[in-house]
Amino acid sequence: MVSVSFQLGNASYYQKEYTKAIHYYEDALQKGMNTHYLHYNMANAWLKIHHHDAAIKAYLRSLSICHEFTPAAYGLFRVYFVKHDYQNAVSALRPVISDEKLPHYLFAQAKLLYQNEPEINNHKLREAHRLLSCAIDLDADFAQAYYERAYINSKLNDLSGFARDRNTAFGLSPQLREGHVFNLFSSQSL
């Protein structure tokens, strides 16, 4: 039965037997099950074993069946981001997030990368920088994104990037200057 293979795939996935889960999901597909959930679950299993291209294909199949299936769009975003394919990462979210809200989503994801971490590392900061850059590419007037990117530039010791982004943020939104608290550099650079 189709549902038995699918359920065995789910059970294997939860037992962290991802290759076995993929086998069961493929069996369910061969037996005629072709739902967005099946492809989404298969994509997640491929992602767990770091087969990014297979995960992308499965997420795309899921989205081709159900265009507005948010979990598949977020999964696709994650895998493209891991592969440093930022243009496709942003495009993956367009079916489920309006273009007007997308820069704010990217901004929020960037802040999550470094605000909730007990120890900030350069890898996380660079990922956040890329997310903020994507947000700025989508909305060149997004003052808060420039401001946050200036903060990250300061943590990465990029003085020219810090000054450029800070000045752009202040030019777009002078009220940001009132709450400006970058303490890494001397007051002369502020």
C-alpha cells in the first residue's frame, strides 16, 4: 500500500534513518503517491544527508504540486542559502512571501543568526551580512538593513563598510542617529 510506504518513511525519518526514509518515500512514489507532502518529506531527508541537489529537486516538485506550500519554500530557501546561491534563495520565497514583505523577512532571519547565539562567530556574521545584502538589493531604501549591516561590518572589522552603511542608514532615516550605539570604534568615526 502507498500509505504504508509513506508512513514507514516518516517513521524512519524520525528515527534518523534518512537513507531508509528516502527508500520508503521513493517506493510510495513508484506506487502512485504523488503529493506535495511526499516530496517535501523526501527533500528534508535528502537535506539531512547533505545531498543538496536532490533536496532542491524534491522541494521544487513539492512546490510544483502546491505552489503556496510554505514549508517547502522555506526548505528551498535554506538549501539554496547553504549553497551560497542567494539569488535563488530569495526567489524561493517569492511564492509564499510578497515582494513587499520579503526584505523584512530576510532582515529578521539575519538578526536571528547573531542575536540568539551565545557566541557570535564570523561565519554567522557573514551569513547575516549576505541576508541583509539580499534585503538591500530588494529594497534600496531599507534604512534598518543598512544599519544592521553596518553593525555586522563593525564586528567583521570592515571600517569602510561600517562607515558607508552607517551613513546610508542615517541619510535614509535620520532618527536612527538618535539611537546609534556602535561602541566598537572611537567617537571620531561616528
